[in-house]
Amino acid sequence: MPTDEPDAAQTPPENLSDRLSLESLIAGLLDDLKKLRRTEISVRDAHARAELARQILRAVHYVVSAQRYLETRPLPAVEDTNHKPRRSGKDIDHD
């Protein structure tokens, strides 16, 4: 039976952290650290994964900075295309 409410799977996440899956990124980094300590991954693999995470977080920083810039920037005035300019008194015909 269809409903008017959007499906939770179709609804985009509200906050930036959820949209960019930052919690799973951090959890993955912690898991990599644990694997490194247990010698399940090499130091080279750990460095590669950390570098990838660093690049992702740099991109997140750019998104946050751009969002902050756009939110604080004043919006330009919108011209009313339906508005007719007023005529001065000398333009009006007086019959």
C-alpha cells in the first residue's frame, strides 16, 4: 500500500556528517590502527590508508568552507520583471 511519506532509503541525510559517511571513515581508521598494532596490515598499507583518509578529510574541509562561504554571502537583489517603472510628471499626457 503506497504512502505519501518518502521512503527512508530515498530520503537524503540531513547533516553533512551523515551525507559524507564520516563516522564510518573514522571507524575504518580506528580499525586500521588496531590491525596495524596486531600486525594484520603492514606499515605501508597503514600509511596508504591514512593518506587516502587525509585526502577525503581535505575534501570535506573544502565542502564545509564553501558551504560556510555561501551561507554568509549576501544574496543579490532580485529584480522584479513585472514591475513597470514610474513615469515622471513630464511624461504624463494631460489632455
